[in-house]
Amino acid sequence: MIEKKGPETWQEINPGCMVFRKGSASEYHTGSWRAKRPLWENEKCIKCGVCYIYCPEGCITEQQDGFFDANLDYCKGCGICAHECWPGAIKMVNEEE
Amino acid sequence: MGKRVGMEVAIASAEAAALCKFDVASVYPITPQSHVAEHLSDIVADGRVDASFITVESEHSALSSAMGASATGARVVTATSSQGLLFMGEVMPITSAMRLPIVMIIANRAVSGPINIWNDHSDIMPMRDTGWISFFADNGQEVVDMVIQAFKVGEDRRVMLPVNVNMDGFQLTHVVEPIIMPDQEEVDRFLPPYKPYAALHPDNCVSMGTLGMPEFYTEAQKSKDVALVNSIKVVCEVWKEWEQQFGRKYEPIQTYRTEDAEIALVTMGSMGETAEIAVDELRREGVKVGLLKIKLWRPFPFDDLKKAIKGIKVLAVTDRACSFGGPGGPVFSEIRSALYDVPKKPKVVNYLIGLGGRDVSVENFMDMVRRAAKGKLKEPYEFYGVRG
């Protein structure tokens, strides 16, 4: 179970379940659902950024060296980055491997 | 104190919304609500209210965009009927869960099939459990009054819930009635400008329509239920205030000649007026009969019902919708369940009447009372006047 901040009782629920705290969604680490994770082979990567553009979770960022990596707190392992990467630099590997 | 006008009730309902100075109307036309949609559009086009009219491609979009507008802090009105209401059904519980005080004018019409455009309550009944406040109007005056009251109730900080105002299709919508249309300054005095609890704005941080995981969902539902249950206090308070200012009385259950009544009819909507005449006729014959008219369907007025049935031996509950394969019509099963713990409770019988626009006459109501007197019908619920 992921630890989350939230109302304890029904009385503490804001009307309409409204949330007034900024960026509270980032506390929910959706990466826990993941069965597979993307693995970059930087020798094949041409730094085109297609993975960054297609990632529906917005969890892929460009590193200082110009290569890309996923934030595994939020990566759900959908594999879209690997599917779109035309030089074939991204492999989806099982979490248990 | 207002102006007495002869006006079609559908048009009058839109005029009532205009008196409330709505900011946004988001409506898709459907018979018999179309005159409401058209007239709201006219009001905006003529610049009589500083508002936007959103033309949408469906009822699902009508309510969805109404919610978007309401979330920005706008006062929003929408209207629909029958299949249109069912199409809104997916959005209905979200409106109440997000606590957006939209007012919906419903021209009650039968649900297909067979295809039928005439009046009954089979459209609103499936929406019973969506968390909206539901008013039922007897006549054109009540429609106008209830539309204005609905904004005040829904927008109250202690409530913050959407309200639907039910008026019978054709029987009310397409009938020209004498109506006292309140003056603008009277309505302004009664209904303050809408101050939302929270509104979407780039300068304010708020998330609406959030995810509710299993560890929060139950608490969210409880909080919505408590809000709806408690709203009855505000409804009664607003009705009291209305009575003081406008002189017309509203109660969750309006009783008619029940003082010494041993048998009482129960109606919801415009048929209450026909039933009143039937009660008068039967009284002339010496039958101790009265009438209970339910004006507030949700939240259900349990305490008012228990007060209203004192001394009554038989309740003849009329329903304008079927609950196929269930215990009887929705109003009947509600009332019978509400009386389960009452020690001296009346016998309750159920007639399904006026389905799909079938006329129900004064004589029909008199017949219903006479046959209900024994406290039992041949069947648990009777399709009144069914052939065969």
C-alpha cells in the first residue's frame, strides 16, 4: 500500500471532494502498477526525443547528456515509447528481471 | 407584487430562470421541453440577460458543459425530458458529487418504448438515486416559483447541490395558465448573486472531479448523502422565506382536507389538482377522504409523511412510473418502506396511473378511492384502467 495524505473521516472530505493543495496528484505514484519498464540502449539512441513526446504520462525527461530516461515513480510501463522509438533503442523488460 | 400574466408554462419556466439572471444556459431541445430551450435561447439572443447560451450536440454534452460552466462559478440552467434525461444520466451523479448547484427544468415525459412523447414520470424515476434535489410542481405558478427557489436552495453554502424542477410534459408545459410573474427587484431581494464555494480560475488552485480510491470513496458517498439529507432544512427555510415575501406556501408534503380523513390519495405533479376535485366530490358524498401532494421527492420528507398520515387508515398511492418486477411503483415502495417502523400505520395500496399520457379523470380518482377503502386491491400494484 502506498502511503498517501488524505482525509481520515467523511467529515474531513471537502465538498465535492475538491482538492486545494497544489500538485497533489504527484503524490500518487502510478508507477506501482507497472509490470514492464523501459530500458534505453544509449548506443542506439539518436536523441530525437520521440519517446519524450509520446509518453502519455509525461514521465520521460532529457538527461544532462542529451539521452532520455523515465521516472519510474510514474511510468506505468505502457510501452508506447518503445513502440515509437524507430532506431529501436528502447526495450521493455519485465520488472522481475 | 408581481404581474398576473397568461403564459405558457414552458415559456414561464424560462422566464423564471431569466429573473434569476443565469450566466449560462446549456440546453438541447427535446419534446415537450423544446419551448424551454427555445425561449432561453431567445432571452439570451435578445440580450435580456447577460448570459451565454451553449448550443450542444446532445444532452450528455448539455449537462457536461453546464458543469464546466458551473465549476467556473457561473449560475447555470439546463432543461431536458425523457430520453434526454436518460442520456444525461451518466453525468447526473457527477454533478451532485462535485456539488455544482445547477438548476434543471424537466418536462416529464414517458420513456420509450414503445415510443411515446406524452407525460408520465418514468424519466425522473431512474434518476432518483443520483443525488439531486427533486421538486415536483402542481401547476404553472409552482413551476415559476420552484425554479427561482431552486437556485436559492442549491447555491446555499449548507447545500451546494443541483436541483431539478419537475413539471408534467404537455399537461403543464404546453398549457397557458394565469401566473403571477414576480418583479425583478423582488427576485433580486430573494435571490442574492451566486457566490461559489470554489471556482476554477488561473489565479486559484483547485482540483475538481478528482479520483476517489477505495479508501476514500465510502467517505465521499457518506459526505454527499449527509449533504442531501440535511438540505431539507434549507428547502423548508427557503420555502418559509418565499411564503413571507411572496405569500405562496410550500411544504414538502402538502395536505388537502386530511384533518379527519380516513383514506387519502397520494399524488406527485399536476394530477394533484384533478385529485383535489375528486376529494371535494367524495366529501360531498360524505366520504372521509383527503389528499397528500408530494412536492419534495429528494431528499424524501420522512418526518412530514409521518405527520401527514396521522389518523389515516388507507393510503392510495398513485405512481406515474413502473418499477418492472419490483414491489410496486417507486413512490409506493418509498412510502411503504417509510412507514414500516410506524406503530399505527395505514394500509397502502398502489395504482399506476396516467402512463404515457393516459388521461386520468376526476371519476377515475373517485373510483380509486372507493376501491382502496378496503385497504387491499387484487394485485400488489394495479395498472389502473388497463384493458384485458
